[in-house]
Amino acid sequence: MTEKSAFSDYVRHVNGRAEAARRLAISVGMVGHIENGIRGISPAVAMKIEADTNGVIPRSRLRPDLWGDAAQQHNDV
């Protein structure tokens, strides 16, 4: 599953872009840019989503480069 689809799952989880923007303290336009792959998900936004969903959408799905298995393997080297 891609970061983009995980973010779209969050937008559906909160019933739309406007509510996602409100909860994440970003603009509706930014939500659209993230959903469409124009902009990436910041670490801070990934952590907010994880907290807002009580871990249902973990930050490791949103930013596997920072918190996924590959990031852990890189840190172990």
C-alpha cells in the first residue's frame, strides 16, 4: 500500500478533505495536493494522523522511509 493511498484512507476515515484539513491544521488545497501526489506527507502530519486514528493508520504506512522496515534496516547498519 502506498503512502498516497494511506492518506486517502485517512481522508475517507474523517469524511472528507475539509475535515482532514481542519484536524491536521493544513489547507484543503494541501490535502488535495497530498492525495494527488503533488506534495508529500510531512513527518508531523504523519504523526497527527496516527494519533487522530488511534493507530489505525500508523505513521509507518504514511512515511515508511522514516518509520518502516526499510528505515529500520538502514538504521541498523
